[in-house]
Amino acid sequence: MLADTGATLSLVDTKVLKRLGRASEPLKPYDGLVRSSSGHRLRIRGWMVLPIRLGSLEISISLLVADQLHCDASLGVDALGAFGAVIDVAERTMTLKSTQEVLALGVTVVQETYMTAMAVSVRLPPRGQALVMTNVIGEAADDATVLVEGSLALPPTLCVARTLCTVQKGQVIVEVCNASTGEYWIKKGTVVASTAVIPESAFASLPQPEERSPENGKQSTGNAESEPEAVRSVTEERKERTEEKVKASKPDIPPDKGAEADFSDSKLSSEQKALFQDELNDFSDLFVESSKKPGRTDLLKFEIDTGDNRPIKQQPYRVSGAEGEVMEAEVEEYLDLGLIRPSNSPWASPVLMIRKPDGGIRFCIDYRRLNAVTVKDCYPMPLIDDILDVLGDARLFSTMDIASGNWNVPMHENSVAKTAFTCKYGLYEWLVMPFGLCNAVPAFERLMETVLVDLKWRVCLVYLDDFVIFSKDFPSHLIRDLS
């Protein structure tokens, strides 16, 4: 827990609520904007009242619930004032007025913050990224560990990867990305990031892996070139949380079904599986229970550019009785899920019911004539040779796919009418990006590569709605240092 005298509000990480068994409790809404000390916006889910104990004193405090804090909880001046806390920075102690208890502050606060400026001018192509050398403005000590965060003065389309780096000869390597569709020049001397020095004491609680001789060591399992001690060195807290699972010598089925991993083809040990499953459970809100109800991105609204072409109107195709039943059920389901709505569009593409090899019937839309008048998007797909080059040394892989990929992308308001499809049950139009459009594939690939711009080719590979995370061993697979 962090005592933050520079914060006016107090926060708690969502992982703490899970450990307390209170993750399912409804949160009170919070509409305010909360930023970190570096100016980055924090994702606030709401707020709730929790009992906080300092020494022998326990007080109920209103805490904002946030994702991915660097600590379990952060007590701002509101909570510290409620406790009557007096902090002695020199002695690194906190005194509670009411009980006169003196508490040691085990971890020092961030000591220094410096800005970094470009050491040379760099040209970034559209959607391009680069590792650039920056000069630390000030006298940051060599070999100091710093947290790099992008400057608020940068344009929204120029992104800086948030990473831990080491200062070398007054310089820090920063990863920058041009998320725009145009070329961007970053001139020498431009301030691109802030660097907060992390004190060595912040890492003191991390257990170090034990060195073992071959005779007393254990064999590594399957694809994971790591021993139990190395796994435990990832985080002692995760070891405690999974102790009961490891005792049984078999992976338990986690209570959070939404983030359950498939270990059927895995050769991980029971402990490794439990640690991996716990990591997924901590981010279970990123997974959906059903592919029928995916999320919605706000990074893209799909447009269909047909130039000056007039609307194309086609008649519905004739269907058999069995095909009509499937068609009706599909339309009703899409309406219930909010994917489509009734339309009065001048555009109309017919529904085509396709027989599958197993005898089933697939609902498709024949967008061929619409595609013929659509201006094509030529965004490239990853080359297989490039993918194989990157995966050459990897030994551990995790695969994920985006639930109902296209349906995560909303349609642009000016293109909804062009998606209209006609069938024996009426005319409807899509509110999300439908399958069958010629530009859906490049648009989705661009979206995925933009979202994963800091990770692709280094940590993961993406091909449309499928992506694979790769690593050389289990500890780096579970928690990756991107510095």
C-alpha cells in the first residue's frame, strides 16, 4: 500500500477486490477524470467503501477502484487526513495522531522526475514505430531505473511506449509510434517523455531465483524451460494464492469461467498452469463469456467508400423452407443482440444461404456488387516468412482469438445504409462491421496492429482476429519486461 501525499483521492486495484472476494459487488459510479502523476488517464471502474487498517486503527474509506495500479492501494490526502497521519520524510515514518503509533514506510516514494528530449531528428512513416535515443534533461544517475511515460504535449497520434528503462550516459531509449496515416517528423530537442526514477528499495521485495546444481534441481517440463523456483521468483504473492492448487498436484478449474485457459495440448507443470490461470483471472474482464456478445472498440468506425456510384439495389434470393427457418432465426438473433436494425436504405444486398459440408446452413450476404464499387484498402497482411523468422527461438506459445472479430467494430454512421441486406423477412442494416465486405479484412488487421503496436513482433504476432504470444521460457511468458 502506498501513502501518496501528492494525491487528493485514494485508490484500490481491482485485483485486491478479487482477493477479498468482493469483486462481484456493484460499484458506485464515478464520472470524474483521474490522472496519474505523469498525466496519464487512469481507468476508473467506480468507487466503494472498504475498511483500511493502519497499525491498530481501522477506518472505512471511500476508494476509487482502478485497473492496473502499480500497488494494491494508494492512500491520498483524504485517507491520510482521516487517519491523522503525520509523515516524516527524513525518517521514512508515519505517525498516527490518535494512537501515537509510529509506522515504518517500507518503500520510498519516487525520488526524481526528468523530461527527455530527442537526441536526433527522426522520420516516422505512417503507422510506423522506432526505438529512438533521448537525452535526459537533468542529472539522472547512470544505471538508474526509470519509468518512461509519454509527454502530454505530444499530439494524440504520436504514442510513446510506457516502459521501465535504464539510464546510460544521460540517455534513455524510448519507443515511439506514429498512429496517424501521414508521415511525422520528430525534431532533435523535442521533449517526448517524462522519466520517473524508481528507487532501488522498490525492487527489494522481489525474490531472486535460487541457483541450483544439476543434482538437486528438477527437470524442466515440456516447452517451458523453467523450474519451480524460477516460477516462484516471478512473484511471491502469486505463489501464495495458488498454494492450494499446487498441493493437489493437478490444475483446478478456476471459479472465473470467463478467463479459463485450454491446457489440453500443454506440457506445463501443475504449478505453472495455476500461475498462468491466476494471471488470466486477474484480467478476466477482458474476456467475454459468449462470442455472441463481443465488446466494441472506439478506435475505429468502419466506412465504405463507394465514390460517386449510385446505390445498388438487388432482389432477395429464393430460399427453401429449411433455409428460411435458419434465416429467420439468424435475423431474430442479430436483432436481439443489437447487431442489426430494420432499414429503409436505397442499398440492398441479398442474403445467400450456403450449405456447409456437415449439412448445416450458413447465413451469408452476397456483397459482391457492393464490393465491386468500393474503393479498396490495400493495408498489407503479415508475411509468413517474417512470422517464421520471429518465432525461430521461441519455445512457449499462447494463442488467443478475438470473439466475433468483425462485430467488435462499429459502423460509421455514413456507411450503415450501405450494409443493408434483403431477404424474405425484410430489409435490415448492420450497426457493426459485417462479414463479406472487401475492406473488412485490411481494416481489422490495421486495427489489431494499432492496438498491439507496442507488442507486435517483440511479444506477440497478430493475424486478423488470432494472435500468438511467444517467449523463450515460462517466467518471461508470464510477466514480460518490455524495457
